[in-house]
Amino acid sequence: MKQPLTYPEISAPDEADHAHASEAIAPAEEIVRRSYRRCTLAGEHPRLTLRDLTLTTCDLRNIVLDSVVGSRLVLHECNLVGADISAGSLRDAVFINCQIKMGRAFGAHLERCWFEGCDLREAEFEESKFDRVAFRSCDLRGSRLLRSPLRSVDFRGSRVEGIAVSPDHLAGAVIAGEQADVFAAAMGLNILPMPPESASEPI
């Protein structure tokens, strides 16, 4: 069994060659070694390559990045509500305090990805491949991870009420004790308190 991901294991971006602030990010097939602050990117950008990027308080709402290939990415307090990375691949990516509500990642591959303090309510990660992913202090209520193997995913510290998972893909997931009842219910178990009566009591 793989050990849970730790933050120091994630490769950081190389130093940026260019820094941008308060502007629209120019569309391109490849964006490499850049830093962005308060920038925007909208529309559809299929098969985009992203490498060695740092984005801070950027607006990426409803962006479509299907089949994106990203590595060594750090996003701080970015708005990714409704963003779509379906069929994409992310490696060594960090998301801190990002809004990713209703995000879509059908059939995506996430390797050594760290989500901390992110709003992922109603996000869809169906049929995705997770390879050592951590959700720390995130809100995953109502998210869907159906048909996605979770054997190296760390959910500790996150809200998981209403999460949809496939029972046969849960083996090896890392959870905290207070989350056990939620995942048990997701597996179809009926959780009830111990009844007061006992067979050892006289009739």
C-alpha cells in the first residue's frame, strides 16, 4: 500500500521567466515558466500544456481545458468555479484556497496533487485516476468520484457529506475516524446506534 502524500514530496515550479499582473492571459498551445497575479483566462483551450506556473487570485471561471497536460503548478486563491479539465493530466499540482465548485474532471489523471482549503462542492471526478492525491481541509460535499479508484487518496480533514463513490473502488483510501460513517453509508451500510436491550437481560 502506498503511503499518503506529503507536501514536501511535490515538485515545486521552476523560477518564472516572466511575471504578469492584472491582465488577460494570452492563449497559447504552451504556457511555461510564468507567474500570474489577478489575471484572467477564459474560453476553451484544448490540449494546452502548462508547466512551472504560479497563479495567485486569478479568474479561471468556466474555463474548458480538456486534455490539458500540466506539471509543477501552484494555484493560490484562484476562482475555478465550473472549470473543466476532463481527460487531462496533472502532476505535482497544488491548489490552495481555490474555488472549484462544480468543476469537472471526467477521466482525468491526477498524480501527486494537493488540494488544501478548496471548495470542491459538487465537483465531478468520475472515472478519474488518482495517484497519491490529498484533500486537506476541503469541502467535498456532494462531489462525485464514481468509478474512480481511491486507494491512494487522503481525505483527512475534509468535509465529505454526500460524497458519491463506488464501494468497490474505496479500498486503500485514507480517512479520519470521524469520516468513517460517511464512507460506510456511501458503501450502503446501515449505521444505527446500539439498542439498549440485551439478550442477557431477564425477560
